[in-house]
Amino acid sequence: MSPNIGTGVSVAFLWVWLGGFSGLLFLPNTAHSQTIEWIRQFGSTSNDWANRVAVDTSGVYVAGLTNGALPGQTSAGLEDAFLRKYEDSGNELWTRQFGSESSDVALGVAVNATDVYVVAYTKDTLLGGTVGRDAFVGKYDTNGNESWTRPFGSTSYDEAWGVAVDATGVYVAGITGGALPG
């Protein structure tokens, strides 16, 4: 179980893949009753994965990837990363689908009082990074407006898998096949 959303609802994440379907399962704070608070299914007409979930007092954030175009979005290529926000009652507030002509995968999401951070990797030079598979971190406000995106990587493969945020900074975890600068 994750921290409570503003109304006392706790969130449990269920990863589901059924080819063209992604699903989330949300349970109430009193999970012992096994009562489902709400369920939202979303996806494109192709394969989709919801990889991570984070919560704050304003809602639920989901990060993942799609092989198609999510409703209201445009596909940039093979696989696109996405970030989606729901309010605590389960209504979708916004979706951001982003990527290159190649594969782009969002693997982590973290949130603080004002910002949302998503970490991902791309198999393209999406953000002017080095050749190969590069990691990047993106910052959005809680309304879904992109503040910035920062690529990083070595001359080999690099993937950002997780992110955490506190009052002093943003922390990214992942793997690399080379030496990172600095």
C-alpha cells in the first residue's frame, strides 16, 4: 500500500497486460474489507504497460509505455512513454504521451507538493543525448505542464528505473553499461 491520498484512500497497484489494455486497481484505506474503491482501465489499440504509480494529496500518477496512441494523444514511434494523472475519485485529469520514432519507456514516477518527476530511457537521440540507449528525467507541474527534460548517459546503454524526491533534490536509480560523466 502507498501513502494516503488527501481523502484517506490508499492505493495498491496492479500491473495488467492483456494486449492493448492497461489496468489499475485502487483499494480503500480499510483494505481488510477487500472493497474496491474504483478501477480505471485505459490503453491504446496496441500493447500498453503501466509500470509505476505515485500518489500525493491531489491525485494518482501513472507512468508507463504504449505501442499505440492513448486516447487524445499521438504516437511518436515504436513505443512511447506516458504520464497520466487521476484525481482521488478516479477521474482522469490529464495524460502526456511522449517519445521519439524509436522506443521510449517510462519506468519511474515520484511526486512532491508542486512537481511530478518521471524517469525513462530512449533508444533514440530524443533529447540530444549520446548514441544508444539514454536515460532521461522529466519534470512536470501537477497540472501536467512540462518544466524541463534532462537526458543523461554514457557512450553505452543507460536506463533510469526509479526516482525519488525530497526537499534537497531528485534522486534517480538505474543501470549503465559505461561510465557516466562526473
